Amino acid sequence: NRQWRLTERPTGEPTADNFELTDDPIPEPGPKEVLVRTEYLSVDPYMRGRMRDSQSYADPWPVGEPMRARAVGTVVESNHAAFEPGDTVLGNLYWAEYAVVDGTDLETVDTGTAPVSTALHVLGMPGRTAYVGTVDIGEVEPGDTVVVSAAAGAVGSVAGQIARIAGCRVVGITGRDEKADWLTDDLGFDAAINYRTTDDLSAAVADACSRGVDLYFENVGGEVTDAVMDHLVDHSRVAVCGKIALYNAENGDDRLRGPRRLHQRTRTRVEGFIVSDHADRFDHINARLRRWVEEDRLQYRETVTDGIENASDAFLGLFDGTNIGKQLVRIDAD
Ligand code: NDP
């Protein structure tokens, strides 16, 4: 059972040296436990927080131990009444080929209408995050102008499309022309800005948002966010979903100053949120997302890295923008 362990906590940018791949015996399930063979593993930006030794909404990963991840897999052996071999399940597994988990922590995946991997993005946690941020926190209204950062990622690409469905003008900010083209040509975004190649980002946002910005779906922080803040209108909202540009910053880093350009005159409401706090909404949200996917109103894309041995590279790639849509690792264990 090849699995990844955290070997040390990084300072600044994480590197391949922070992880090690070990080969251990396949674990045996105990009472009420289930042995699952991983098919798709999700690597996510919040995992950078789990590499730190500080308390957050997700516990720090212990050094030396296998690291956990949301994953979809197939039941190999079950001592839990709700599951039998061959079932496709979703759960908090490990960066590993096989995992033993308590059956009560597993969910059955609907294999009917969409590929099972979508349970890790558009029909899973990132999709729900996108919905909570735009609808519940962002309170989008038809006619609003919505700006989304990390717009071609798992959360951002869904958030922008939900805002489009709600009747908004949607502008995406991303770091590659190929991603910008995907947003405008395939997902129906009204405009897209490449923050890496645009000299004056604030002017580009002004250009794309002639009536200002009603909702900023914040995934990034730093200079991208400063540029959007310049254009918030009266009673605008900022849904603070994440700040990936700051995740590798250490205390005292200049990037952590801010928000530098938030003015009281616009009466902007800035609200951070954590998707797991909104579990009472999940049945409703899941039904909405699934319907939109079935109706072809919600598109998705995956960047799939093959092989457990490449999982750490897939994770590190999130910080370079390697992924378009959801970054997954596909595992084909014997
Ligand atoms: P993504 O699929 O969006 O992948 C991360 C993307 O972020 C990269 O592809 C890259 O795209 C962009 N990025 C990386 N570094 C930078 C940088 N320095 N400056 C600007 N952009 C950068 O990941 P997710 O969709 O999983 O997550 C998106 C955000 O949502 C994250 O901030 C994450 O922490 C947050 N999140 C929050 C949740 C909550 O409950 N609040 C739940 C889930 C996610 P590009 O090429 O465009 O730069």
C-alpha cells in the first residue's frame, strides 16, 4: 500500500522534500470498518494549512503520519452493514492506494448521471463552496456584476457559472490565456483577465466592469484582490472563500497586509465562510448542482494526474496554476 507521509513542515513554499512515499502492508478492516481501494484522490489548497503546526478549521497533519484527503474509491472488504465489496464510496481517506475507514464516515456515490470523480468537485465540496459563496454569502441578484478570482479552478469555475445562471455579468481573473479562453468560450463568462500578463490590473477590472463590482468572490488575496477592491460599488459584497496567494506567506510577510483598498464609503460587506458550516443547506445545494449538470447548464473540467507517486506534484501544482478545473489524482492500484 503506497502512501504519502508528511516528513517536515515547510516554511514558505512547500516542496517535494516535505513528503515521502512509503510502501506499507494493506491494512485490515476491524469491526464496522471498510477497506477501500482509492480511485480518485482530491488535492486541495486548504491542505497547505494542514502542513502548519497551528490550529485552524482543519487539524494539522502530524509529521511522519500518512496524510488524509477526500477521495472516491471502491469497497474491497466491508465489516459495515451499509457497504459491500464493489460499492463506490466517498470519504475522508488517505493519500494512499488503500485505506481502512469507519463505515459511518463513508457515503455511497451516485454512479448514475455523472462520472464518480465529480463527487470531488462540481457535485461535491468545491461545488457546494461555490454555491454558498455566490448565493448564501454573496446574495447575487440578476444584473449584478460578479468578479471571481482563481476563476478557472474547481471552486471559481463553478461560482462564475452559478452567478451566470443567476443572471449576473461575470468576470473571471486567472493566470493563463488558455484558462481565460475556457472561461469565456465554454463557460459563458462575459470577460476574463489574465493577471500575469496584464500590466494595470485595476484598469483591466474597470474596463471589464463598467458599472463597478457588486460581488467579489475572493479566492486569492494579494494584488489581484487589491485591484478588484478599487471598483466595489455601494452595498457591494466580498465573499471571502480563500486566499491562495497568501497560503505560503509567513508572519510579517508584506503580502499579509490588507485589505488595503477597502473603503467605508461603499458600505461593503466582507464575509468569510467555511463551507462545512453550511451543512444544513447541502441537500438543497446538491440537488441544484446535480440538476444543472444534468441540464448541461453547469460545465466542469478535471486535470487528472495519474499515479499515487505523482500526488505530491499534483498538490504543489495548485500553487503554480498547473490545473484547469479540479485537480485530481487517479490511482490504479493492483
Ligand atoms: P483551484 O482549483 O482554484 O486551484 C488553485 C488555483 O489558484 C490555481 O490553479 C491558480 O490558478 C490559483 N493560484 C495559485 N496561486 C496563486 C497566486 N499566487 N495568485 C493568484 N492565483 C493563484 O483550487 P480550489 O478551487 O480547490 O480552491 C480555490 C480557493 O477556494 C482556495 O483559496 C481555497 O482555499 C478556497 N476554498 C475555500 C473553501 C471554504 O470553505 N471557504 C472550500 C474550498 C476551497 P491561476 O492559474 O488562475 O493562477
